[in-house]
Amino acid sequence: MVDLTEEERAAVTATMKRIAMLMDEIGWHTAFADLTEAQVRALIEEAVEGFREAMSDIARAQTPEVPF
């Protein structure tokens, strides 16, 4: 089991929202085994990109600005 940081947990939550929007398009009733390769790829890409963007946003918010 991985011990996630507070920031990583926040990024996971943000990512879940993005994946939920994609699942709305695919259909929540669709079984995982019935997903096409393109749909699985889209879900993985959305998860990776969403997490990356969320972590970047969190890091940017925590970094003090240079005053010049």
C-alpha cells in the first residue's frame, strides 16, 4: 500500500472528477470488460494527465512568487 501525501490525495480527488466526466460520456452502466481499447486508453490518459495537472497546480500554489 502506498502512503499518499496530502497533496497527492488532493490530486487524486481532482482526477476522479475528470474521470467521472469521461465515464458520463462512456456510460456508467458499461462493464469494464466491455470497454473498447480506445475507451480504456482514454481513461488511462485522463487519469495520468489529470493527476499530473493537479500536482502541478498544487506545486505552483505552494511556491512563493519571486518579488521582481
